[in-house]
Amino acid sequence: MFGLCARHSYHGHSYTCDVTVTGAIDERTGMIVDLAQLDGVLSREVRQRFDHRNINLDVPEFADGKRIPTGEELARFVYERVQSALTPTVRVVEVVIAEDATLRASYRPD
């Protein structure tokens, strides 16, 4: 069903992840969210969880067939994790996961 992506020994990608947020601009800082805070969330919820990992084995939410690690599912998962870690005044409006320069999937909440 997934062609070469269905190899028994798995396959790999060098994913990129873009997260877009929106919200009111803080008059004091001129920012929607402190970039250090956002970077910390992305580090915990994305880089530390996925970097140099076998998603099918090493990421509990995807291990043992719990979720299929498609670009679409990864984007939705990242959205859920990042949104829940941010303050309610900051909204994630889109997450884009790219497998390479030509293949990408995005998730936008309803």
C-alpha cells in the first residue's frame, strides 16, 4: 500500500517542521509570543521527541501501531502538542511537515 515506504526495516526522512502562530501583539514586547518560549516548546515537543528517532519504535504515541506516522498525522500531532504547551492567547494556525523539497503535508485546526 505504501510502496517503498512499507519496508520491513522502515525508511527515513529528514523532516522539516514549520509552525505558524497568531494572536494579539503584546504592546510591551511587540510580539505574539516570546520567541525563547516558543523555541523551548518546539525543542521539547518536536526536536527532543523526534530528532534521530525511529518514529515507529521510539515515539510512544506512534509505537506499536498507535498512529501511522504519515506527514498528515505528524503535522496534527505536532499541532496538538505545541498548542497545548502555549498560553491560550497564542493560537497555532498551521503546522507543515515536509519530507523533502517536494513532499509536504499541513494541518490547520477547524
